[in-house]
Amino acid sequence: MTPKALLASALAATVLLPALGTAPASAEDVPRPIGDTTAPVGEAPPPAGDVAVPAGEAVAPAGEVADPASAGDDPASAGDAEGAFSSTYRHNTFERPAAGSAYTLAEWEKDGWYAPSARGLEERAVIDDSVPAHGGGQSLRVLYPEGKIGPRDSGGLAPFRLTPAREYYLSFWARLDEDFSWGTTSFGGKLGFGLAGGAGCSGGDVCTGENGYSSRVVWRRDGKAELYYYHMDKKGEFGDSEPLVADGAAVHLPRGEWVHIAQRVRVNTVTDGQASPDGEIEVFYNGEPAAMVTGLRLVTDEDLVDKAYLWSFFGGSTEGFAPAHDSYVWYDDLKVSTSRADICELGGCV
């Protein structure tokens, strides 16, 4: 284990944080289709006092939940978390917990990762040793149940807090099961983890520069992989997409084998409240550049990269987006760092 990983583990082991519940639901917690060309499904406003939970998208991937950390957190808890998890490097090998146990928020905290709330972890996230892990003997298995869509019933969601920095790398390995279903009659969903800042603009929101941004990888028909991101100059109501390309061909996620996904987000600079078009998002597939977007305006305020988001589920607002049968993805060797040197698959860790 690296010195940084030892330090993160020691910090996590010496600080006990209160148990955290799930994010409250609202009337907006109804995902909209991925990949459809139809208009978005109508939304009902959340009841007064509820944490707003944006629905998903019509043309682009759907069903995401707004960052619970941005609304209604207990300030004392937030302050405690910032002190406990102040490192800009984190690594999760999923080796500590017992195989077969649920990997809840409390278990994430023991491994040095803090989120104010989550969905799906207790019900659908399990430490598993039944398939060969990418590294070590265990990995994190996430269930996407037959006929279910959206983060309430499919996959999982948790906004893990990062020490704010202008640039972060996020890296993980993923393995889709051999019979992974892309959907039933419609196809699309979010894979694994992404990066976000501020309020994590998403769900069809207008990105004003003061409500954050988000960046994720999604799958479409036949597993076609794309970068999906929200920024101030997005072309339509929903986020923009950029296909992942490797060896001159579109990337289609394989079933039954481990693949590596990494992304780098660099937040634009701001001068006198004006966003400079110098933000960047880069995605790597199996260690090679696969997508690059430059000239981005993400923020006009002081928001940086401050969340590594578990943001993975099917949907889509209709059952056609749901898997035709129970499907699983295994995740392993999750890392976040401000330094490329910490990402072994990108030439670091020498």
C-alpha cells in the first residue's frame, strides 16, 4: 500500500462519523428517457421543503439525482467530514470488508470515502469474491434489477466529497456480467463513477455557472460508450455527449471482461465573475485517450472539482429502458487524485 493510501486509511480509522440516511425522495425523482427524440416527460414540482431531485434527460442519459450535498446537509456533519477526509488522493480496493456483506455508506466511510447521503447501497451493493477481481480477491458488485429504472430502484448513487481542487483524475475498473442487458426496447444508462462540482448541474437544468457541472460515462445501444457532461454552453436543454473512440473505432463496452475507465476534469478559470473558456474534460479507455473536450465554461464562481459521484443506474423514464433480466457490474481499484502520477494505468505509479 502506498504511503498516501496508508495515511487515508489511518485518518478514516481514527474518526467516527454519524451514520447517514438516504436522500429524501421527491415528485421530481422520475427519470426521463435516454436516447429518445421525444419531448421530456412532464415534471411535478417537489413539495415545499423537499430537497429537489432533478429527473433525468430525454435526448441524453436520464434519471440522475441532484447532489444531495448541495441542499439540506447538516453543517456540523459537513465540517467534520471535511476535516476527516482532507486528502486529495483516495484509493479503494474493496478488500477490507467481508465477502458477501453489503457495502453501505458506513462501510465506505471506514475506507476513507464520505458522502452525505446515498441510494441503493444497502440493497444493491455487495462485496463479492465470486468472480476474479481486477486486483486482490474482492470487488464491488452492483445489481441492476430486472424491470427497474432510476437510482431509487436500480444501481446506486452517492456523492463522495473531495477536497476541492481545480483538476482531478478519477479511475476505476468495471466488468459487466456475461449476460448484461442493455435494456428492453430502449437503451441507455450510466456506468460507475463521475466527477462533479458545486450543485452538480444535471437533469435538464440550465448550467448558470453558479450551480455546478457534471461529467460521466454512459452506455447506449449495444454498449456504445460516451462521455456525457453538463456545462454552461451545452447545445440544448440536456447535456452534451462525446463518443469514446479507441483505435479509430467507437468503443462498445464488452461483457465478461475488465475494462479501465479514467477521466480528467479541469475547471475553467474565472476573472471578475466571468468564466474563461479554458475548462477541459478528458476520458481514457484502457489507458488510451478516448475523448477530449476543451474550451469549456463550467463555473463563474469559486466551485472546483469537489465530488467523485457514484452515479450508475438504468433509465430512462419508461420500463423499456429497464434490463430484461437482473444484470450486474463489478467495480474495482477506484482512485481519485489531483496527480496523474497516482493513476498507474495512465503511466504513473512507477
